[in-house]
Amino acid sequence: MKPLECRSERHKMRFRIRERLDRQGLNMLEIARRIGVNKNLVRDTISGFRNNNRVLIALRDDFGIPEELLFMPSKDKA
């Protein structure tokens, strides 16, 4: 999936992602603090406005967000 397509699909899933984070008691500021980035970068990545690998990988690996909700851009240059 191309980066723009990933962002668009993630934008549709943003509420499901936020719901899962809310259940863990996490907000954008706490996630940003834990992974060492700005909270706006976390918000923009979850909302589908950006594709930040560091945030996406942390959401998947550290916070248990399923990859199918994140629509991570593929590394393939097709």
C-alpha cells in the first residue's frame, strides 16, 4: 500500500485506534513521552495526516495496536 493510501485508511480507523488507547488509559501526551516524540506527531500519525515509522512501530509493538488498524506503508517501492 502506498503512503497516501495508508494515511487515508488510517484516518478512517482513527477512532478505533483511540478507543484502544483509551482503554489502556493512554493519551497522546503519554504516548509521546514514552517514545520520545512530540504529541502533535503522535496525533497526526494516528489521525492519518502523517506516516511516522517510529510512532507506528511503537503503537504496534509497545501499545498493542493491531497492524490492520495502522495501515503501515510497505517498504516495497512498487
